[in-house]
Amino acid sequence: MELRHLRYFVAAAEARSLKLAAENKLHTTQPSLSRQIRDLEEEVGAPLFVRGAKGVELTPAGRVFLDHARVMLSQAEVAVQSARQIAYPTKPSFAMGFMIGHDMTWLPGALRLLRDDLPNIHIVISTQNSPQLASALLHGGIDVAFLRREDGSADLAFRTLVDEPFEVFLPADHPLAAKPFITLSEMANQTFISVSGTALSLSGKQPALRRAIDKFLHENDVMIKPSHEVDNLGGVVSLIVSTHGIALLPVYAKVFLPDTVTTRPLEGVGPKIDLSLGYRKANPSPILKVFLSRVNELTADVIANHKGDQ
């Protein structure tokens, strides 16, 4: 498997058309792209696309693979940019990390903020899961990250940006989808899908998202054992489709939803989880200091834009 295969796969998945991806994004021929996709599917050992008259759609395996492909490409780009910056240090560099999905909301404003004050810096972007971002912060791979409060290291500092509510994610044709809200007792009788409890954080504990879900269920005396566990949100959504199950997730995960999946609020007061800005306390970067001085402004802008979209 080569990075070329991953780039071709992501382009086809985003365009939902081999023809459009080949012509508009990759500047190659459709037969060539088709061969690359077949080679990738053979390497993975599973079909990643369903071909149809209107284009291509991701299979459940393809949706899971898409998240990982984006992370791998992002990490490869970070590696290249970091090496170039060391070899040719013409501009000060600043590396930002975003949880997958949150980059759509927070990245544009973060870039504007930096470009306003520091137009001549080199910015590197990385998108990963929260435990991976915390590890990258700790080891100096990135300067700042939008992530959960992953505990386990006194060397990291966190500033809460927003507290995100949860909703129930379920198939659009599920009987509970016809209800205005869903009770915990109704959830207890369903196939329940959760994020993995074995994708360890810095502390060796479960990821913050899994701990928040389990804590909420425990505090409400509801015993729900996950029928399936996945280490990324794309995989959770794929399992909702394939198993006709339900999941409890932060509302930002709606960016991953196909038309066949919808959400409903919980009855009463549901759980919340932080989205925080994390950084290493000993990081001497002057760019980091500028960024931290304007974080409140960034948060206010994002919240205002979100309300305007509702």
C-alpha cells in the first residue's frame, strides 16, 4: 500500500465519482484511478466502494478506512513539512492539531487569527483522534491541539473552549427515530455501539469520550454493555448502519452522518464533554503565546457563527 493509493481513495470518496475525482482532483484517467482503487481493495481485503449508475458510495468498511486514510495522509504531510522546516528554516513554524471533524469548525478561524497577527509564519495542520493529539503535544510534534482533556501528564495544560452535548445517533428508519426524544430505558433495549475502551489515553485509561459515556450511564443507574466497540467515529456510524444499532455521541459527530443516519435528543439532562485547547506547558514558542492570548476571541467567533447557522 502506498500513499498514492490513499490519496486516490480519499479523492474518490469525497467526489463520490471516479470520473470527477480522476478529472478534477487527480488529473489522471478514470481507468487508471479504477485500477488503483482495485489494487487498494485487494490489499485491504474488503470492498471499499459500491459502484452505481450515479457514481460510487462507501461501504461500511470504506467509511472506517476513510478516517484512517485521512489521518495517515495528514501524518505524512506533517512529516514532510517538519523535515522541510528543519532543512530550510526560512519561516517560523507552528503546528496545530485538530480532532477529526472539529477541523471543519475551528480551523478557519484559527488560521485567520494567526494570519492577522503573524502573516509570515509556516503553519502545519494535523487531524487525529484525541489521545493521539495528546501524545503528539507531549512529545513536541505539535504546538497546540483542539482535543479532550486527556489526563495522565502534568506537563500538559488545557483550556476549555466549549462543553458539547450528546445526542442519540440511530438509523433514520429506526422506530425510535419517530420520537421527539429518547429515554435511557428505551436505549437499554437496543444494540448499543460505543467508542473503544481499549484505545488508551496517556494515562493508560479509556479515552475521555468513552469515560464520559460510561460515567453518564453509571450515574443514571443504567446498565448498557456495548454490543460493538470502534476506535473512531466513522466506524461507529458505519456500525449504526450495518447493525441497525444506536450510539450516544457528541453532536459534532453529525458531520460524519450519511442520509441513512439521524439523531434525537435524550429526555432530560444529557451528558456533556469538553472540547479544550491543549498545549505543553514548557513550550517556549512565541507564536503559541500570541495564539493563547486570542483564544477567547476565537471561541466567541465560532460560537456566534454556530448560532447563526442554526
